[in-house]
Amino acid sequence: MSIEFPGKGGEMGALIRSYDWASTSLGPISRWPHSLRFAVSLILPAQAQIVIFWGPEFVALYNDAYASVIGEKHPRAFGRPARENWAELWQDLEPLLQRVYRDGETVFANDRPFLIERRGYPEEVYFDISSSPVRDEGGRVQGVICIVNETTERVLAQRALAKSQERLSYALGASEMVGTFDWHVQSDEFYSDARFAAMFSVDPAKGAKGTSISEYMAGIHPDDRDRIAAAIDDAIQTGEKYSQEYRLLQLDGTVRWIEVRGECLYDADGRPERFPGAAVDITERKEKEETLHQLAAIVASSEDAILSTDLDTKITSWNRGAEQLYGYTAEEVAGKSVTILVPEDRPDEEPMIIERISRGERIETYETKRRRKDGVLVDVSLTVSPVRDSSGKIVGASKIARDITQRKEAERLERFLIGEMKHRVKNTIATVRAIAGQTLGKESSKEARDAFDARLLSLSRAHDLLTARDWSGAELSALIAEVLSPYERDHFEVRGPEVRLPSKAVLAFSLALHELATNAVKHGALARSSGQVTITWAVTPGDQPRLTLQWEERGGPPVKPPLQKGFGSRLIEELLSAELDGEVNITYEAAGITCEVDAPLQVQWEEAATLAS
């Protein structure tokens, strides 16, 4: 054999030429059979990763390309039996080599896994392998030539992609909101997952097998169908990304909103080939948007001034009602501090609002003043609530202000008129007392004059009670307390629910209770220190609620029925009966007088009465 063998061959060619082959089972190169020399000459210049395992010991010879994939095994594996350097995978590798060497088979496999140590640690690697026998001139197998291609990187990438797709599939399935599709445009085969098919009321089996896009178009709301068909055609013609929101009409008549995104893919000739994409159910988002839209419309059209600020008091929104109340346009106040509306005498009001809002408190309606653009102060009722972002963090304050200037003026006028009326009523009562005094003169007893004065004073106190409450009536308990104020409280037991009496009933009850108390002092329970008066009342509910009140005296002198009713008794019975449209019954038991009042609690009393249990 020429000393030029092997000719060139790169690093492995040089190694072959310098290697001590005499110390191996192959012997010197000069003794190598023609089949081995031919095989070696064939693999050395090849770019493919090729190794020859020769003879029964499977002595390894390989090219430069193969050396790069066995790592630290090179160069010690070169010219040595395979068992010595592939010990960690020999139980896996030997049967493959024997099938070729002993049985003459050709063994082929894609992505064949091997556990190999090539960098000092075991690692699982993958190869495409093709192992064929090398025969001598007599047809006997002398060695095995293996062409390999490492596919580890591709296999791992495919596994990662599969896991990613599996996670995506789980996520899509768990969300129950996202569906995917793939439309083969030329054949009009529309494939989809079960979720996408369900969105369009299409049988999931059809989606998996493939059906016409028309099946899916039928599920689109009729008012949106033409628009979506045009958008799909436009995406195919222009190559632009497809993104549309539209409604789906469900089989039960309900409507769902979806957002669909996709892209048309083209073949080598530029023809539309596939149109993959995904859809997400956005019904909840659309409903929230509609709610926000309605709220925004309400805010915009509200006559109340509605504005919002951040936590630095900077104005962030301003509706038309705010423009009308304060005189500033939204453009004029945007970004400015809301303190431009706060009068100078209230410097602590806005910091207090921000402090409470920052703690998450809602500031209930209260009355205050604000300054308009023209400098005029206006009375407003103000409600402030915290504004939160999507994460729940407080980011500002929402304020609703209502102009109460007219109401405040009306209240001031009402107070003035009531005060004037009170003054005039007192003057009238004083005049009546003076005229009565002159008229009665010495001809009447002092007792009669005192009784007359006491009745006028009782009437005066009832007027005071009414004017203190803007002539809108009074609580029965407050009226009783006022009438009994001249007497020792220990002699009375008073109990009953809250009942608000209209003004007309207040005057009647005031005079009646005064007469009863005066009589009790003179002839009844209050004439003795041991005497006791119990005043109770109750309300019987129903379509026509009724008020029952009882005045009961005990512990006084023995009582005898009068031979004839006096002025006080007639005043009680006739006044209450007439004013309350009810019944009054006075009984004279030996143990004490009892007065019972039973009247409808109704609007006919002049005003509606309010009842709280």
C-alpha cells in the first residue's frame, strides 16, 4: 500500500497515518484488507458524521465530523474497541452492532435515544442512525459503517414546544373563554377546537374534522355578518392582520361578544393558503363597557356638579353640571387644584377630605360653601367617595355637589316668617289676656282668671313647640314633656312609641293635657304626695292605623262623679273629638280619674303623621 494512504482526510487522516496500528487487532496499515481501506477512504472527506466499527472487537475509526459529537471520548476512542469507550451505553449499542455484523442487517432509526458520557457526566442524546455492513471480496461482513446525525437539540425543542402547546391547551380549556381555528382557504376546510366551535354553535366534531366556513358565519349576529365577511376578504387581499369584535347569536337567543384575531398565510406563489387565529369571549368586558358608558352618560347629563380629583387634589374630570355651577369649563380646570373652589375661610376642608378618602372612607352628604369663577359664594351639599383603580388601590376622590342656594334662602325666609308669626301670636295672646283681665275684672274670681291665664300659657307653649320645629308638628313624647314641665317628674310614668303629631293635633292635645294636669293638682292624684299619673299610648297598625292614649290617676283622694261636667271636661272631650275625629272617654272611678283617647292616625288630621317603631 502506498505511504500516501490515506490521502489527506483532515485531522483523522493525519491520526491514521501516525497511529501505531501494529499494537491493535487491525495490525499495520499494510495488512489492512481492501474493504477497510476503501471504507476509510470513503468516510474521511465526508461532511456527514460517520464511524466505522471494524472486526469482532468493533475497533472505532471515524472522520472529523464524528469526532466533534463524542466530546471527551476523542481521541482515546480512536483505534480502540468500542466496548472500552462506550461502556455506559454498551448494553444498548452492542445489540445494534451485532444485528449488522452478525446478521448482515441494515439498522435505521430516527431520534434514537442514547445515554452517553461525553463531557464527564451522563446525558441523554438523540441521533438519526443508519448502520450498514461492510463486506469483503467474498461477501463476508467485516465491519459496520454508521452514518449518524445528532438531533438532540431538535428533539428537546420539539418536547419544549409540545409541553408549551399542552400548557396552552390546558390554559385555553381552563379559561373557557379562548378558542382557536385554522381555515384552509383554497379547500374551504375550517378546523377549530371545541371551544371555538361552541362559541359559534357548531358541532365540535365538525370543527375537529373540518367543515365549510359558512357553518361558522351562520352563527354571527345578522347585523354584524356582512361587516365580518368584508373584513375577512380585506385581510386576505391586503395581508394585514385581522382583528374584529362582533356578536354571536346563540341557539337560546342570547348574544355573546367575541374578539377574533388572525392572519392570512400565503404559499410560494402568493396565493392565500391558510388563515389561522384565535377568539376570546369578551362579553363580560362589553357589559362592563356598556355600564361605564351609561354611567358616563348619566354623569355628563346630570345637573349635579360631578368632578374627580387625584390624591394631590388635581382635577381629573369635570361634567357639564360642574360647568354650570362653578362657571369654569373643563378645559379651564383640568389639572388644576380643586382648592380654587374652596373659600379662604375653609383652608382645612380639602386636606381633611383627602385624608379621609385615602383611608377608604366615604364622606356622607354635608353642607358647605364653594366659590364660583366670578367670586360669588354658593351653598352646596357635597358628597365625596374614594376612586379606586382596577387593582382596588385608592387613586382619587369623586365629588358630587348640588346647588342648595335657593333652599337655603327659602329656609332663611321660613325662619324669619315663623319668628315673626311667633312674635305676633305671643302679642295676640298678651292682648287677649289684657282684654280678658279688663272684661272679667273684679266680678270674676281669682281662680277663674288664673285658669284662663294657665290655658293661654299652655296654648303659648304649644306654639313655641311648633315654631321650634318649623310648624311641622311635634313628637307626642316631647309635647307631654312640655305640658308636664311645671310639675314634679317623679309623679309621672310616661311610655309609648314615637308618634309625630301634625300641628293641629299638637294644639288640641296640649290644651287637653293641661286641663287634666290642672284638675289632678286640684282634685286628683297630684293633690297628694303619694299620687301617681300614668300616661301611655300605642299605635294599632293596619290599613287605618289608630292612636290610643290613656291618662290614669292613682293614689289621690277618692273620686266621685261630678253632678255636671265642668268647662275643663267639656274642653277635653269636645276639642279632642272634633280635632282628631276620634272618641274621648273620661271615667270617674273611686281610685282615680281615667281619660282614654281613641283616634285614627290619618291625613285628615290636617297633615300626614309619621310613625316609627
